[in-house]
Amino acid sequence: MMQAMLHEQAEDLLSALLDGELDALTSARVEAHVGVCPTCTAEFARLTALSAAIRERATRHPVPDALRDAVFPKPAPAARTPSPLRDRLSRWLRPAAGGFAVGAALATGFAVLIDTHDADTQLADNIVSAHVRGLQAGHLTDVQISDQHQVKPWFDGKIDLAPPVKDLTAQGFDLVGGRLDYFQGREAAVVVYHRHLHVIDLFVARSAKAGAVSGPSLTTANGYNIVHWRDGDREFWAVSDVNAAELNEFAEAIRQ
């Protein structure tokens, strides 16, 4: 079990948690404290609202050319002295300029892929942190009951989406209950299942890409398997330490 974090420590790390600057374990400890501390819960909500307001309403100004040139001065061109070798190289390189341009475009695309990968990695870490936090005693479920017809209505009025709650006992996945959770500025409904001695959390949140549909994809973060997919206005993450084949089987059962 993770060591509890002191109030003063957690309070100092709230901004870093909001900005995604903490490692997975520290994030889990701070989030666990926020979950039981009314003062930090209120402060984190205030910081979240402030951050959203700044993103939406802050005035943006273009950087003046004079300031850009002062910060990033252009190097003075070197004096060119006649060189037969350079002239021959220039004639050889000129036809290859198009190839270099393609290379530059590919490099730019690669940078975008790296940024996207980093964002996906950070999201996966946050999902795992929320899963680990839920594994602590007393945090796994807010409603603990194996009847799907009672778990599903429990979410009504608590979150603005309807998570799928299925009886998968015949497939070897036992419904345990559900809870509300919060990660990376997003509210999520979590439907909890057991697979033998393992816990499977099904996180359901509003999709960041409304209307998008994507099939399940498997990734691993901090030793946990994650199956992620989108379906219209909802986004799903199945998280567990069960093996990849079993987690894919669970995701397929949920999607059917």
C-alpha cells in the first residue's frame, strides 16, 4: 500500500498534478490525498477552473518581429570566398534540394508524432495512477453490488454519461460495483470487475474527439495493461494487471 502523503506536501504539489508534471506514483499519492481532504479537493477544483478560464479567455498577442529578432538573433552570413570545390558541390546538391525538402517535412511529421506519443503516454500514466489509487482499501467502489440493474442506475445524476454495465459472469468476469473518478481534468465513471484475484477497472469518460469511433488498442504503462477505444461521445479504458489476452477478451465482451 502506498504511504499516505502529508497535507502540506500534497498542497504544494496540486499545481504540478494539474499540469501533469508528476511521476505516476507521486500523482497517485497526491490524488489519494485530494480524495479524502476537503481543503485540497476545493483548491484543486479552483485551480482546474482557473486553468480552464485562462485557456478559454486569455488574450493572445503575436510576438513583434523586433522582439523575436532580439531573442533569436539571426547569425550574420559568413563571408564567401571563391572555391572551385564548393561550386562543384553546389551544382551536385541543387538537384537534391527537393529530396532535402521532403526530408524536412518528414522530420516535422516525426516531431508531431513524438508530441502525440508523449501525450498518449502521459494519459496512460494518469489512467494507471487512478487505477492504483482505486486499489487502496476503501477506494475500489462507491457502490459495491454485483447486480448490473442496481449499479447502472447508481451513476444516474452523478455523471453526464451512461457507462455500460454488463453481467459478464459467464465469461469469467465478475461485476463488483462502480465508482466515480477523476483524471487529467476529466470526470469518469468506473465499472469494476474481478477476474479471479485481479481487478479490472473500466473507465468511461466523455470523448476528447466527439463522434470519433476507433477500435481497441492495447498498451502497457507501469506494468499494467490498458485497452483503449472510442465510441461516439464516449471513450473507454480497460485497465488491469491481467494478461493482455484476457483484457482484450474483457474489452470485446464489453463492446459487444
